[in-house]
Amino acid sequence: MTTEATLPTTSASPTARRLWTRARGITLALVLLLAGAVAIAAVRSDARHGELDPRSADPYGSRAVAELLADRGVSTRVVTTLDDARAATGPDTTLLVAVPDLLTERQQTELHSATSGSGGRTVLVAPHGSSVERLAPGVTADPALSFDSTLSPACDLPAARRAGTADTGGIRYTSTDLAADVCYPSERLATLLRIPETTTASGEATEAAPGDTIVLGARDILYNKRLDEHGNASLALQLLGSRTHLVWYLPSLSDATAPDDERGFFDLLPSGWLWGTLQLLIAAALAALWRARRLGPLVPEELPVAIRASETTEGRARLYRKADARDRAADALRSATRTRLAPLVGVPVSQAHAPEALLPALSAHLHGDGQSLHTLLHGPPPRDDAALIALADQLDALEREVRRP
């Protein structure tokens, strides 16, 4: 009696439970990171929605200033394109540029050309570096910011003296214009400048005009949340209410006057994001180098199960067929046949693959044509599968004939 035992089989394929066990830590971390990003974005979106927009009642909006100006007979109009801002300049108009740094170099140059000599007032809110140099020639922004937010006027400008202390601390400026009013200094550098249009940056006289340019180093006095602190409201109303019309210019990325080739995607990203991304990439590279698997010398390892030779042969044959590797399959068949034929005809196995040693011995044993044997054992690869099968049959027939007593 023969008893057949059924052995349990173990699958090497990972199950869903095993995959979840391996990936749950990473998945949980990604979920927490995504939730934190959404929460931060939600909080910041609520706080910064409509920043410096005179229509926005949010903490960082400027609707309160517009309402107070309206009570004093000053109309406020919002524009988002350079063409509208240039068309609105005039002696009875104050043009406020909310975010001058969003303008391209060409837009800044064109805006300065439109406001220069117009007789109106231009208010630039916290322009940096090269922006202020193009919009207000002769004015330079200092790289270091003011340490104090609330500063005293310390100048003879009537609007500043009436307002008193205000939250102008931010970007600090210097001017080559001797007639400029230098107000709210921080470490002897102004955070508010008034440059009259009666003189140029070099101090030379020009045609008389009542217009001027205000360079404001901080946005705080325009925010709804800061308007009722110190003299912020008084200073904002006097700076923006000197004319009957206020044009509030909010530069937009959709402005048709902005050339597409002057600002790319990375130009619109704050430098902090770029440096932060670079630091994350360096940290990820270091972590990958730390946790990467080191490849050492090859170590032989016994197979956990015994595999039949026929299964190995069939598996390799399927791989050859899938890759259309008839040349490699033919080489394997011919090599194995030569190795088996060499001892049968008295040729050492080490010389089995040398035609000059094996073919003469085979020809003498079979009394056949050496040329046909050379083509069979060392010929070109077969053209198709039918030719490969024919080659295998011919090699089997040759081996049987050699083994025949």
C-alpha cells in the first residue's frame, strides 16, 4: 500500500495583510503630513485672504482705510492692470501701488514714466531692492530691516508730525534727493520717504509740479487689524487723502502687459520656499545614503525547496521564447551537444568547442561530410521557431548516430 502525503504549500507572493503591515507606518505619516498641510493652509487662507485689498474686511485687508477716506470725500477705485493704473494718473489722483515687487522691470519703468510729472501722488508700499530704484530713482533699499515696528516721525513732514508714532518699521531707505523728507528713522535710515517732483534724484531743478512720491517701508498702517493703533489711521488718511481720487493698484499675474518671458515659475516663488526645498532634498539624499542597502560579496545559499531539472529547463525555454532569443537557445543546444559528443569520439571536454579538434574526430567516426557537421554544430542562428525546432531534431539525430554501436 502506498500512502501519498500532501505537503502544505507556502506562497511567496505578499498578501494584502502583509503589505498593509509594511506600509501602515509610512501611510500614517503621509496622512498626518497632509492633514497638517491642509490645516495650515486653511488657517493662513483665512488670515491672508484679500491682503491689502480695500474691498476686504479681513484682518489683513484695507477696507477700513477706504471707508474712512470715503467719509472724507475721497473716492477709491481698484485697478489690476498697468494700463488702467497709467490712465488714472493725474494731479487730482493718488496712485497706491500695493505690491510693487510683482511688477516686471518693464512695467516698473513704464509706471514711473507715467507718474513722473503727472502732478499727482504715488504711494509705493514696501518696495524691495531693484524695484524701488526703478519706481523712485535715487532711492535705495537697505538689506537689513528695522528692528522696531513702532517709530517716531523725527521729521518736518506735516502729515508725520500730526500722526505721531506709527507702525512704519520695516524696510529702510536712503535717498540722494536733498529735498526728500526723511521720516520715521530706524538706525538713522528712513522707513518713510517723501520725494517731491520739483527735483530729480541728482537735485537739479525741473518744471514745477505739486506731485510727489511716498515710499512706505511697511504695510501695517493699511491693515484693518492695525489701523486703530498709535497714529496709523492718521498717517494713512493723510498720505492717501491729499487728492480727491485714490486709485488702488493691485498688480495681477494675469495682466496682459506682463511679458511671459520675464518671469518664470521659480521667479514667483519666495526664496524661502526654494531654500526649504533644497534642504529637504539634501536631507532625503542623506537619509537614503544612511539607510541604503550595502552590496557585499556574493554568498551561496541553498534553495529552500528542490526544483526538478525539467522545470528549470522549461522555465528558461519560456524566457527565451518570450524574448525571441532564438540565437541564445540555439547556442545552448549546440554547446550541450558538443560537450556530450566530445568524449564519445575521443576528444577532451576542454576542446569540445574547438572546431579544429571536434569536427575531424566526428567525421572520422561517422564517415560523413565535415562541412555539414560544421554548419550543424557552429552555424548561424535559426531564422524562426520552425528552424530552431529542426535544429534541435538534427542535433538529437546526430547524437543518436554517434552513440549507435
